[in-house]
Amino acid sequence: NVTFKPTIRGDRIGSLVIRTATETEAYAIALAGTGEANPIPQLEVHPTSVGFGNSLLGPLYGHEPVELVNVGEVPVALGGMSAQADFVLDNHCGATLDVGARCTVFVSFYPRVAGSRTGTLSIGSNAAGAPHLVNLSGTGCTIPSVPRGRTPALVCAP
């Protein structure tokens, strides 16, 4: 088998020489190829936004999946993932995502104050369009104390 792996663009020529066991004869085969641009890593991220709705202050809520898929022709180097504001990242991906492979990270909501909260999951990589961003949202709520026998209602405004 002969493989053509150009490192630069443009036409390339070469030859493959095969000699017989006694080295009395040789056969030359002309080789030619054109080097194209190096493929650019491609990454798809699904979904592009995650909403957690109303959640009590304090505990972690949700464990929502965000899937990363390598849709390109070369491996994707992953790195520099982070969730901002009141959101927590649980990364189950390695440093490299092979061609056609997929992995999942999870995001949880950890509201610290009442009211609408927004943030971003940032996924760093060597893929086109990096960093990939996932919009995150949720609302932090409290339960006020109420007289005995009454049903408390969530308070979700600051």
C-alpha cells in the first residue's frame, strides 16, 4: 500500500521502485498527487442553550447534557471549558475528540440569589468557531416563612 500525505499545498511527484529478490530487475511506478489545504477541525455542540426554570437557592439543580460531536476530518483538541455565574460544569470529555466521536458534558444550576440568572458554558478547542458557547439560564427562588397551616409559595424575584 502506498499512502499520500502531503504537508503543503500543490502538486507533488515521486516514484516507487520495486526490486526483485535477486536485484537483477527493478520496476518503477510513477506517483503523483496534489496537496490540498489542511483540514480544519469541526465541532458541533448540542443544544446551544439550556434553561433550568425555577430552582430553590442553594442546592444543585439539573444535570443537563451538552453533547460535543466531531464532524470534521481530523481530531479536535478540547480544552479550556468553563461554566460561568451560577452554573457548574461536569466535564466527561477527554483532551481529544477523534473523528466521528462524541462526548458529553453536564451543566447544573446552583442559584445563590433570588431572581433571573444567566451564564455561559464556554467550550475551548482548536475547531473552527471556537470557543463554542452555550447560553444558560435559570431563576433562583426562596420559600418565605408563612403562618402555620398556609401553603408557602416560591418567591423568585430579588
